Amino acid sequence: MWIWSKRAVVGVAIFIMLAQIYRPARTNPPTDKNQEIVATLAIEPAIASVLDRSCSDCHSNRTVWPWYSHVAPVSWLVVSDVNRGRQGVNFSEWGGYTAEQRSKLLEAICKEVTEGDMPPIAYTPMHSSAKLTKADAQEICRWTAATRQTIAASDGAKP
């Protein structure tokens, strides 16, 4: 029994050492500040603060890469999550979205925070400040609804 345990430990150690060879790119692409969500929408400071602390690591080009994002295989998951988050919505590239896309993204943001899907459960243990309270979620939804109305009014479409 001892020999199998020893072999397992050695195998895991070898895997972890070899896994360090593949390092996915942890990037923060350059950003035009005029394209960021805070530059293109009227955002109350309280909402901007919540979006910054709870969303921007995965949904902007201003990701803060923690120490564990440098250690495989966890780094693979972190980089994958950030890349998927940026593909879903990127607050650093908000100005590039059409009015219709913005409206749909705002609706999705409200839905995700209301249902507790954002920020993800796997993210909050290491980032406790990212947790949203019910009041945070309600304020985000209030803001997204008002902003969708503004977009609709300026675009002549319905929200």
C-alpha cells in the first residue's frame, strides 16, 4: 500500500512540474479609454465600484492576475475563464458594441447577477470582495434597466 501512495505522490509531482511548461498567455490588451463602459455610459460611482470589484477581472482588459494564475494547471483555468468572460462582454471595449448589443448585454448582466451566476461561485472564495449582496444586484438591475431605456430612446428602438 505504501509503495502505491509513494508512486502516486511522485506521479502528481512530475505532472505538476511538466505542466509548468505550457503557460497560456495572461494578457491585458491595450485599451482606448474612450471605448470603456465608464466613458460611454452614465454610470453612478456606486455602480462603477461594484462593476470594478466584482466584474472587471474577467470582463475587461484590466485583469489583475493573482499569484495562482502563474501556476499550472490552475493557470489554464484562470486564463480560460478570463478569455470566455471577455468574449461574453468586455467593459474595456463597450464602445464597439452596437446599441442593440449593449441593450442585450445590459439585460444579460441583470439576469446573471439576479440569478447569482455572476460572479461565479468558483471565483468568490479567493475574491471575497467580489461577492454581490442582494442590494448590489438590485442596484445593478435598476441601473441596467434605466440605461436600456436611455439606449432605446436615443436609438429609437425598444429596450
